[in-house]
Amino acid sequence: MIEGKVIKISGPLVVAGGMREANLFDVVRVGKNRLIGEIIEMRGDEASVQVYEETAGLKPGDSVVSTGLPLSVELAPGLIGGIFDGIQRSLTAIKEASGSNLARGVDVSALDREKKWHFVPTVSAGDKVVPGDVIGTVQETGPVLHKIMIPLGIEGTIEEIKEGDFTVVETIAKVKTEKGTEDVRMLQTTPVRRSRPYKTKLMPKKPMTTGQRIIDTLFPVAKGGTAAVPGPFGSGKTVVQHALAKWSDVDIVVYIGCGERGNEMTDVLREFPELIDPRTGESLMKRTILIANTSDMPVAAREASIYTGITIAEYFRDMGYSVAIMADSTSRWAEALREMSGRLEEMPGEEGYPAYLTSRLAQFYERAGRVKCLGSDDREGDLTAIGAVSPAGGDLSEPVAQATMRIVKVFWSLDSALAYKRHFPAINWLSSYSLYSDSMGQWLNENISPEWTNLRARAMSLLQKEDELNEIVQLVGVDALSAEDRMILEVTRSIREDYIQQNAFDDNDAFSTYDKQSKMLALVLSYYDVCLDALNKGAGLDDLIGLKVRERIARAKEVPQDKVDEVFADISKELVREVEEVLGKEEN
């Protein structure tokens, strides 16, 4: 055991002497309250420790004891539905131990050591196993079958394995290796700052279905991809991430509240258990893990919370599941980096952020991906990373937003002007982008509609044309536009208000399948095509703008999925009939 003494205290940073034998990133216990911290810098025999709890009351001379182990997370049944702080201490257990207010130095296990889980083996005695092999399962919740895997460093032959009820620390199997017999338990520990190993990284091939039309149609994200949601205060970053957590077609969601306001995390903690997962009909918490590190918690723990969350997400990815991690927000995490960097007296970079900000962000997002998992089978899993960015004043030129833009492949730029108009999701279609559009478009052409990429390209082209026309309108007025240009303004209004905008309180509109999206967009664009043809044949613009069928097109989003084909076909017929009536009136 390595023990040193506190020399200096600067907020969450403690400098300890006599720590020459300690290692970088070792977890330490500080002072009589045994506050948990982590060594982040070594200079001679002095160690700089970032303490993950409030340091008030510490004084020079207090003890600093190294555990000799890196900051790690516990991985076993009991994670799903759990609510943890930034270093994976169970907030439920802390409340039971110390009441509503978090006490310092509380030493609680992340996972319940007493609860028994029913383990069902999937291998038998005599079977050969390698790291990553699934040796059994636990039905953790209704939707989640927890797969128990052989930990790293164990390879050999199963000597003993049995079905039954076990705690996470009891031996469930014995493996004979070259070094002797190893006990296997459900509980594994993994350092958070190193990504979990895998066989091969694969190219993403399928889109992550979110049910949000502006995302799925215009700016899709791949399963195993990376995305950022930047936007100013009040533009709906948390709303977008909540929608993604609820509607995305992933198996597991890890939601990190990193430095967010306490009331926002309170809303999450209250709403998620009440929300019904549309895929399973059970509570959304049955496939969700929450990590809460609010803005009033010690700043150093924000830095750890991101790594804690993505390590847990990698664990479920290694089971072969599709996982999404929502980090809200990486800007608060970057602020924690800046504060610790300043206390370490490092040379500041742009706006005071450390020079290594971009590389740290890249390390986080690069842990996303679609992989071939360790083990003797051909298991594949994917991890999609979605981070919110909260630039001060909505300035996307600030360092965190710019560094994130250089790393991620999808950028959903939120616009406060749209949010104030109650246009949700408030994603600006002119400043957002997705580098997955082409590759995901090929999959959608093959599996949803051969017209998918053509419909998307036409919609984006019209929206960009509308922006150009609006500049002309502001100068000379709408009357100066030709009939064809005014028709573009009408159809783009329909794309914006009838297609892109969604009503989260309407059961039929909160989520749109890809099938419904393609048919809705085709319906909106067919209005443009039919009316443009009619204009060329002499129809009056005002008559075409005032067609009664436009009301039905606007309400197409409210049509249930099982009636889409029937209702949309009827709307198309009515559109053609009304335009023919307009043309007939012109001829008379």
C-alpha cells in the first residue's frame, strides 16, 4: 500500500507527496473521509490528484492512499435500470446510506452484492472457451437478456458450470487454463480509460431508425456512427436526445447527464420510468442506464462520467447488442477539462481549453463503431455515440463545437429561432449535414424504396432554393417572383410544416417508420409536380395554392401506419381530380 501526504489543495485538485511508487491514473483515497480521487499527473514523488468529491475540510498533512488500481467500472447483471453518479456509485445505494443529500466519502458498491440472478449456462463442461465467449445468460429485464462472457486473460476448458441462482460475486464456472483453474463470476471490472478490445472494426451499413423525419430522411446516422447535437440554450438539445432515447431502434440506451442542470436530470429520472418503450411495451428504463452528474456535483467527476458511460456501453456492445450513448453535454465535460488543466498550470489553448481538447474528444467518439466482438462465434455489435454541444451564446465557432465538427460525421445544428416558433425538432436543415447520407441511402434504396435518394435530394434542393428566394423576397417582395418560384415557396412550406415538423404528443406523428416517411415525402413532392405541370398548362397560381386537398396533405402525418397506403392513395387521386377541375375552369 502506497501512502503519501497532502501538500497542496486547489479546489478539486490535491497535490500529494511521497507517491513516487504510485502509477498514473491510480485511484486514491484522500483524508479521513476517504474521498475518492484519481492521479492525473506525476512529478518526481509528487502526484496531482483530481478528487471526485467536495474537498472542503482537507488540510496539508492528510493521508493519500493509493489503491494501486485504475478507475474501473463494475459490469454484471444489475446495470439495466440503474442510476449512477459519474464514477459509477449507485445513487440509490447512496441515498439509502446517507439520505437525500450526498455525503462525502460514502463507499457503496455500484452493483448489488446480495441480489441473486438466475444463471442459465449455454456451454457444458469440457467445452473450450476464449475471452469474449458467452457461457451463459441472465434474463435481467423483460427486453434485455444479459450475456455472461469470459473475461480477458482466461482461456481454456470448462471444468464446471451449473444453472442456478447466484449473486454477481459467486463462482458460476471454473475454467482450467495453462496456469491452473480460474473461477468465473458474473462480475467483471474494466478500466474506463481504455476501450474494450474487439476482433475487427466494421463499416457501418444500416441506419439507426429514430422515427424523426428530419433525421432519418435528411441527416441519417448509421448504427455505429457518431453524431453531435449543438445548439444554444432553449433550442431543444435535451428534447432531441430524449426522443432518440425513446424511439431509436437500439437494444440498450446509456444516458449521461454530464454537468447538466439538476432539474433537467430530475425530469429524466421521473419521465424515463413512466415512458413506455414502443418496441417492447414495457418501461423505457428496462433497457436504459442513467449516469447523473449534475452541475452542482464536483466538477472533476464530469470528466470521469463520459468514460464511465462509454465503457458500460462497450460492454453491452460486446454482447452483440446495438447500443446508443447520449452524452448531454460534452461542453460541460470540456469545461471540467479546462478547470483541471488550469489548476495543473498547463499552457492554455484557445479560450483557455487545454491543448489536448480535440484529442480527448476524438478518443471518446472513436470508441463508437460497429465491431466483430471477441469470442469464437461471429457476434457483431454496434455503439452509436451522440453528444450534445452547448456553445456559449450559440456560437458554433467556439473550440468545443469546432473540434466536435471535425470528428463526428453527423451534425444536427439546432436553431433557437425554430424552437421559439415551436418547430420541433428544431434542427436547421441548412446548417446541418450527414456524411452517411450516400451510404445509408443505398441501403434505404434497396430495403425501403428505390426512390429514396431521389426524394431526399429533391427535398434538400428545394429547401436550399427556398433560402435563396427568401433573400429576393426580402429585397423586392413576393410579387416580383415568377409563378414557378412562388410554387417552390409553397411546396417548401409544406415540406417544413407538414413533413419535417413533428408533434410529440400525437401517437401517430411522434414516430414515423421509413415506409411512411418515403410515402409522405413522395405525396408532398407530387403536389409540386402536378401543380408545376398545371402551371405550364395555364392554371392559375392562386387556384393551385388554394386546393382543398392541401389540408389532407398537411394531416397525412396523423395517419396511422396501417392505413398509410389506403389514405395516401385516396389523397393522390383527390389531388389529381382537383387540379383537373382547376384546368377545366381555366379552359372554360
